[in-house]
Amino acid sequence: MRADFYNVAQRADDDLIDPLAEQGIAYVPYFPFGGFSPLQSDTLHSVATRLDSTPMAVALAWLLQRSPNILLIAGTSSVAHLRENIAGAAVTLSGGELAELNSIAS
């Protein structure tokens, strides 16, 4: 079993997600927010600021819009982080914002 991080910045499993979706198989990303070192990106921060959101909420929104078979288990240690995660589920990213965020991993 292999465990690659998968998030807006680390996308080793990109080629795996779409075939799984075609087969109706769920994909659960490992460390969707970067793990013990949370995601840091000027681009992520910029998009979040324009959306009046937080970088982690935008990172969650990116994952949810990446593919319908992505299921998130976002760990949290506080009610504040839980609220931030829930807020991310309500963020809708435009095509331009998705393209901007996709550039993070390039």
C-alpha cells in the first residue's frame, strides 16, 4: 500500500483519480491540507483573500471540485478548524480560480 499526499500542491495521484471516478470508486486524499506542515502558497492565499475565505477552505474547495469521487476526511483538533472545513465545502471556484490554483503544483 502506498500513501502519497494529495492536495492542491502535491498531486502524485492525479493520473489515478479520473480512472477511479470512471469506475465509481472513491478516492480519499492523504493529508489533503498538507499534513504536519500546512499548505503555504501565495497563490492559494491570494485566491482565498479574493473570495473572503481562508487558504485551507479554498484548498478543500479545490479538492471537492477536482473530482466527484474525492471523499475528504479532514482531521481537526478544534471547533474553529471544523467550521473552516465546513465553510470550504460552500466555496465555489470559477474556472479562472481553478486554473490559478492548478498552477501551484506545476
